[in-house]
Amino acid sequence: MRFRATGVLSTIALLATLATMAEAAPAPVSAAGPLTLAVRTGAGTHAASTRHRRVRRRRLPPPGGVYARNAILLDPTTGEVLFEKNSSRSVPIASLSKLMTAMVFLEQKPDLTREVEVTQAEISGAGHTQLRRGEMVPLGELLHMSLMCSDNCATRVIAREGGLTSADFIARMNRKAVELGLTGTRFVEFTGLDEHNVSTASDVARMLHAAANEPLIAEITTTRSYAFRTGRRAHAISNTNRLLYSRYEILGGKTGFIMEAGYCFATWVRTDGRDLIAVVLGAPTNATRFADAVRLIQKAAQPTATQTQP
């Protein structure tokens, strides 16, 4: 009886495990019809329908390897485009806008040690932030928060303290875009929260190249983590660029996300002695944008002609 009981318990455990696995990993039913799973017990073989318990199958990347709606891979040294997908289409770019905000801010030669006050006007509608109303924060620390973890409140403060009116600051962002030849780029505010901040994958690549040639922007965007203290509290921030933990040497980069833009990412890497800039806009998930960029970078190791994905 002990042997039989053990056998029955083992069978029940097996069935429960299989059922749990099937529910946790759904996959589309094949064209041949509902998938069935055969489980052998002491009493015989029973077919368990898995209409609602499907086995997840690994989803392969699309042709060209890029899930994002828009993408480009280029060699910034030669200007050669190694891959592109809808790279000239203007789309929302979310917090990639902060690269331009940082460039215009630094043009004004600000005193980065100067402490400025965070007000409710910057906090309202800014989303998650560590900053608090009335907190006094040095401009340099706010720039780190803007570029490393896309803090919208910090970005609004540095724009306010950049020595220009809001209208003039935005006008300068757009003039600088023209100067850089970014013909598909337009800004209406500083942070990228507005979907009308638009650009193309090709333009973003050039914008990142210009921004990362500014030593301070390059330093900040390649810093993994950063800590500082204000008179009120301690702050610790982490960079949202996951490729900083990869085998690549990162020379600059920025992430961005709003619903209208999807997940965006621009990065400048050095691998095997070669510089590459990869931009993906409109990726479906946070992880996908980094995976897309890595696949694009890996393509550079393959001696093929320029690829275009429809």
C-alpha cells in the first residue's frame, strides 16, 4: 500500500506540475488545431486538452532582427549606414529629447555647483522623481538625474535655470537641430513627455553623436550609478542604459519611453576597435530595445552590404 500511495502521489504531483507549466507559458495554437498533451499514469494514457494551457514556443526575431518600428546602425567615423528600418520617418522620441536639452543647457556655460530650488511647478506632472518641493540641488547633480535616469523634474529645473526663457530655450533646441542637419526633428518642450517632440532614427544618431562629443554628457551617460547629498537628503541614481553592463565600451547613450513613442534607445559603442551608433525607436518592451540594439551591433561583424528592412 505504501508503494501504491507513493506512486499515486507522484502521479498527482506530475500532473499538477505539467498543468502549472502549461498555464504559465501560453503559446498560439498551431494551424493543425488544439495541441494535446499525453500523460502516462498507472491506469493508462490520458490526453489532456491544452486549449487554455499551451506550451510557449520561442519567438524568433523578425527578418533583419529588429522588433522596433524604426532603427538605424551607422559608423559615425565614415557615415556609412549598415542597417536601417524606417530610419527617415519622424516619430515621438520621448526622453531622447533630453540629449538636446543638455546640449542647449551647457551652451549657456552654467555654474554647475550653483544650488537651485525645486518648485511645485517642476514636480507637477513630471512622473516619478526623488526630488521634493523646496529642495536645493546643485545644477550638476540635476544634469546627472536628467541624463542617467530621465528625471523629468530635474530636466525642467535645469531648463528653467539655463539662462533663457522657456520659449527661447525651446527655440534654441530647434535651431540647434537645424544646425546639426536634423531635418526630421522638432521640439515643443524639454523632457520628451510631449508626443510632439519628434525625430527620426537617422537624426537621433546624429544628435547622439553631437551630444556625446560634449565631454560632460559623455561622462554622465556612461556612468552606471551616482550618489550625492543635498541639505535635505541623500540621493542614489542608476543609469537606465543596460548596455553599460555589457562587454561593449559605451561612449554615450540615452533611453526613452512614453506610450506614444514606445521604448526608445540610442547608444554609441566601441567594439573590436570600431565605433558604431545604434538607434531603435518604438520597440515593444524595455528588454527588446536593448536586444534590438545588440543584434544591430552584432551585424557589424558580418561583412555584408547595407541592409534595409521593410
